[in-house]
Amino acid sequence: MIGIVEGSQQIILAWHVLRRFISFRKDVRVACIEQHLDGTALVRAMTKALDELKLVDDSNGKDWLPRILDEVRTLGNTTDVCSLGSLGAGSSSLPPAFDTLTRTLTMALADSVNPSSSSSSAALPAQHPGYMAIYAYYWGSLSLALVFLALFILITRRADRPLTLSDRAALAVRVAVALTALGLAAAAASERFLMLYLENGATLPTVAACFLIIVAFDRWAKGVSASRLRRELTGSLESWDKESQ
């Protein structure tokens, strides 16, 4: 449960970071891949996209600006970095020369919302995929919580009290949602899916929908069980009345 609570906070932070990063990347893709800008024009376009992130207004993010601007100028001084020859025919991805900039910017955005203990260049490759681990940890925690809740239902039943309809429905829906959570955790292997999923902010609504499904199934199963019990009691009372007469 702690993993779910803490993970919710980290998922929100990851969504905030990725939303800003993807906004920057879209502007850079237009400048590089569509307009094939070079030199000063490319630096100007990337600087404008960087200004829209307002890192200068953040006490933690602004510490990264000198490094980011150095990398922007390095790209501007790289000959034909956005030429058709460097991009390749039909390419929609930024050239490898932009990899260092994107990693540094991701760390800067993450540091602006959740200051890290290290901002060294050596830490960048290790920390860059951190949102993948957070995502998998989050869904894994949810899956474990549901599995343990299902086990709790089984443990609390005795030989003289077998599983009822509501118990079986509760077990089934919890196992189904747990398997769904495991599937979403495994989807972290696809970085493209993960970035699109986190960018759209669909994680927490999905979790809310999972819990809503569990509650709805529990209510339905208990309602069916109560109706069945009323029919059995009514039938027993009618039978008792007939026998007493």
C-alpha cells in the first residue's frame, strides 16, 4: 500500500516531467527534421523552446541551464547536424547528436520537481530510465496488494464456511485486475508505449477505474447473494407455515 501511495506521487511527477520534455522535443523536431535548421538558426529555435520550459524561474532547474545551453551551442556548431544526409530518408527521430541534450534536459526537468542527490554527468545514464522503474514498481505494488487481498479472503474462510458467491466474485475480480496490473508493468519494456501512456496522464485514471471495477463487482455480488438469501429464507418460512398448519 505504501508503494501505491508513494508511487502515485512519483507518477504525477513523471507525467509533469514528460509533458514538458515532449513539448520541447516536438519544437526541436520541427526545427531539425522539418525545417532542417543549422547553426545560429537552430540555436535560436532550441533556445526559444527551452525558454518556454521556464527553467530559469525554478531554483533547482536553473542550475542545469549552463550545461544545457553549452550542449545547444555545441549542436549549433555541428556541421549539417540536421541535414537530410544526417537524418536519413524518412527518419522521424532526432539525430544521435541530440542524445546528450535530451538526457540532460530530462534530468533538469526531473530535478526541478524532485531534487536529486547527484547532478553529475556520470549519473545521467543511470538515472535517465528511472521513470521506467517507478512505473513498473507502481503497477507491481498494486498487483501485489490485490493478490494479498485475495489471499486474505481465502485465509479467513474455514471448512465450515465455504466460499460464497460474493467471495468467488471478489477473488475473480481481484485476480483479473492484478493480472491487468502485471501486464501494464510489463509494458514498461516498451519505452514508446510508456512515454505515451505517462504523457497522457492515464495512469491514475486507470488505477481509479480498477478500484471502481472491484467495488462495482463486490456490490453486485453482495446484492445477488442477499437476493438469493432472501428467496431461501422466504421459501423456508413458507414451508414452515405449511407444516405448522
